[in-house]
Amino acid sequence: MNVSSLLALHSGRTDGWKYDHLVRELGRLQVASGRLEASDPFVNLGMGLEVTVPAGLYAAWVTVADVSDGQDGSHLRECYLSIVIAEGVPARVEYLAPDGAEPPSDPDAFYGVAVDAGTVAFADADAVARCMPAGDWYQDVFDTGRDDSWFALMDSPTHFVEGCANIVLPGATAGENVVLSHSGWGDGFYPVLGAYDATGRLLSVHIDLLVEEPEDGQPVPPAEPVNVIEPQVETGFWRRLLGPSR
């Protein structure tokens, strides 16, 4: 993928692309185990795409696109959820494969996150396994009716950004947490990208929510998965548009 096609963490409008962007901070994410999971937290938390990163505490960000016709801020959609691992200048961007998986043989294929509840998240996979309770997560965690439920925090305009949240896991003993964001236009199948510097050091990880459009009006990929290949691989127009990873 061309580095210029990664629009995450860029404010304003990028030449050749359609929308203005806002970048908003979502606090920090603990990844003490070095096992970063990307998932739809309300559907497959603990079963998402996992990649290895250096263990640490990382800044989380959401990049939001202004998709209004007048570019007046009246219609905003999340276009990337990002974790910044290290400072640096990206020299290459790749579609990430889950740990232990072979890269897809199809050059038009990528691994990604299947979303069925309009939400994406990053978390430490080990922390999810340790800190989520037994029982019914929907009633006991996600939608309890309290102000600290996951649904309530995502809907709160005073908790970071409305539509996003940074939440301490229920069984956390050392601040283990999850960072969540609405997934742009909603459900779909979204690639996970890694940005690297010229030495091969991982700088950041992003869930691309496929909101941005080329300025020339070319069509964007469908919102539903197409030709999903286990485990969680999709082929589609977006990969052909942006080109294979290098």
C-alpha cells in the first residue's frame, strides 16, 4: 500500500481525497502482554484479530471524516481507530495478518475485523481473557442501565468523544482497558493496517473503516464482507484500488 493512502492521524483534507478530517485523542491503551487485539467488542471481543506489538502504554486516537456535502461539520463519521506505538515517519504501510497466519495467497485479499454491531475496538488480548467476567456481558457489562455501562459511555459527549470510549475492563487490577469507536458507516469487514518507518520499526496500528473516498468519485467497497476466507480475510475493491502491500 502506498504510504500516502494512509490518512489516519491527518487533520484537514489530503490532496486527492474527498473529506476533511478531525483527529481526536482517546486516552491511552495498555498492551502489557504485547498481544494487541482488534475486534467488534460487542460481538467477538476475545476472538478478534491479534498482532504482536512491543509491550507498552500507547496513545489511542480516532480520525473522523466530515462527510457532509458542504464540508460544514454537520455529518461526521469515524474513519480510523488508531494506536500509536512509536514516533516516526511512516515509510511503508501493510495489511496486517493475525499472529500465526500465513499471508493470503490472493494478492487482492487482506485479513480484517468482521463488524456486526457497528463498533470496533483495540485491547490487550491477555487482559480481555483475564478481566472480562463470566456470564452475560450484554446485561452485566455493555447495557446495564448505569452511567458506566459501555453503551452509556460511548453515547456520552463528555467521555472523550461521543461515539467513542476508553473503558477499564470489569476485572482490571492494574487499569487494563479497551478503546472503542463506532465503525464509520456501520457493519462490514475492515482491514487492520501497520505503519513502519524505514528501519522496519512498527509505528502505529490502524483499523481502516473505509469511509474516505478518492476525490475523483471512484466507487468505494461494499459494507458487507465479500469472499471471506478463514480466518477473517476479505478480497475486495479497496485492496485493488490502493494496491497490494509492499
